[in-house]
Amino acid sequence: MKFKGVYRKPHRKAGLRALFLYYSFRLGKVKKKQHELSAKQIYFLYRDDIRYIRRLSEETRLLVKHNIDTDVQLAAYMAGLDQQIAMLTAQRQQLRNKSRSFKDDEKLAVAKTEISDLSKSLRVLHREVWLCKDVQQRSDIIADKIRREREAIQKNIKIERSSQNQKRMSR
């Protein structure tokens, strides 16, 4: 069997791209296999990084989904979540109290399914409140990191300018 064309060996990736591709592969973000890697298949040193990445992506999805841009909007959204949680908790407690008096199994089963539905929705709301609190804490840290990075860049620019000026003066 003959093939037409030129056979070339694939180029081996090197440098930062190779480093980040390898790291992404080890984190399970770039897949060599068809299935996702389980937590046990990922090297233990990368598990914390994966948790951190997943948490950041959840927080980002929450902010984008609800169009939250400022701390005020985040606080207002959290207040609304707290009100919903209080309302659903009160409804669930009323259903629990009513279900104690039911003697009919059908009514009791319906009440239990409603209670479980309310509990599921409460779980989602509590998770969003937790994410909002995490965003509040992390936003201060991220803003501080960005500020320090900009200061370092400005400092490096000033150092480069002064060294260039010294080179010009010495000529």
C-alpha cells in the first residue's frame, strides 16, 4: 500500500505552552482519554488546584448569570437569597407540622415529596449564599493582588527608564 504526500514527524511542544498543556492534562482539563479523570486518577498535588479552579469557575458563573458587577449588587442579591431562604424554611416547617397530623398515607407521601423539593431548593440557595460570601472575600484579595502587580510594573518601568537615561548620559 502506497501513500502519497510527505510524512513528517509531529513537532514536540516545548516551552511555556508545553508546560501549561502538561499541567492542564494533569489537572484533567485537557483530555487524552474519552472519559473524565476521577479524583483518584489525578495526582494528589494537583487536587487543591482543581478545587480552586472549580470554585473560581462557579463564582464566575454566578456573577455572570445574575449580572453582578459591584459589591452593592452582590449584597442586594444576597439579601434577596436570605429572604427566599427564610420564606422556604417557614413553608417547609409548616408542611412538617401539618404532616404530623396526617393519618392518610397518600397525603403524607405528597407532603414528604413537597418537603424534599423545598429542601433541594434550599440547598441550592444556601450554596449560592456560600458562593456570594466567597466572592466577597476573594474580591478583596484579588483586587490587592492586581494593585501590587500594577505597582511592580510601574516600578519596573521607572527602573528601566532611569537605566536608559543613565546609558544616554554616559555616551
